[in-house]
Amino acid sequence: MVDIKLINKVSDELKKHHVTIATAESCTGGLLAHSLTNISGSSEYFDYGVISYSNKAKKQLLGVPEQLLKNYGAVSKEVAAAMAKAIQQRAQVNYGLATTGIAGPTGGSKDKPVGLVYIAISTKDTVIVKQFLFSGDRLTNKESTCTAALELLLNILSHKKG
């Protein structure tokens, strides 16, 4: 379960700065959007979320280039960045927040083990991508990814001027 105190802090910061957000999720399967909308008044800042679990969905719903998926794979900093930028631009929001990774227990490899996750946040000016390696079971990895995404967003919002 994602910490409600963290969700409340993120909600407060989004409202305080009068900014909006949309999500593009793969490995979290909607848990991030669910968490962001668990607060009354979330319609002030949350626009919409896309669950782009398959490569086909990443291409069709977000316009992630086929070449990025072929060259780097769905679980990569390049694809996370493309997902975040796409959702931010398509929703016309201040922040696009994207997750892609391997929740497990299957799907991992030597190069991309179970628990490998990329989280990206896009604004009109920049894209920040962070890599994580979680070591829990499937649900724990999904929750850890959501928590890390919210903490990253909170860190950015807390340092925002105005």
C-alpha cells in the first residue's frame, strides 16, 4: 500500500503550485493514477492516465517510436523519457509521469533483472529519468515504484519556486 501521508503531501504541493499531471504507466498498471486520485479534490491536478502495458500500446497510445523499443527495449531510460514526454504533451499538463519496469517474478534477464524500473517526469522544458532496482515480490515492486515516483515528484515540486 502506498503511504497516504506521501500522497497527501504530493496532492498539497500540486494544489499549492496550481499545476496539473497525467500518468503513463507500464509496470505499475494504473496503481500510480489510482494513488494520485485517492485524495478528495484530485480533479484539481490530475488530468488522466494511460496504462500502456504492451509495446503496441506504447506505440499506439503514446506514440513511442518503434525504433526506441527495438534499440533499447520497453524497460529503458529512453522509453521512460518518451512515455513521460508523450503524456505531458498529449494531455497538455505541467507534468507527465511515467513508469516502466519488470515487476516480476518472471520477465527478468541478466541485463534487465526483475525489479529494474525507470521513472520519468517530463515538463515543457526537461525530462528527468531515474533508475531503480527493487527486490520485492510483484506487488511490492509495483508499490515501491509508485512510492519512488511520488517521492521524485514531491522532490521536484518542493523545490519549485512560487
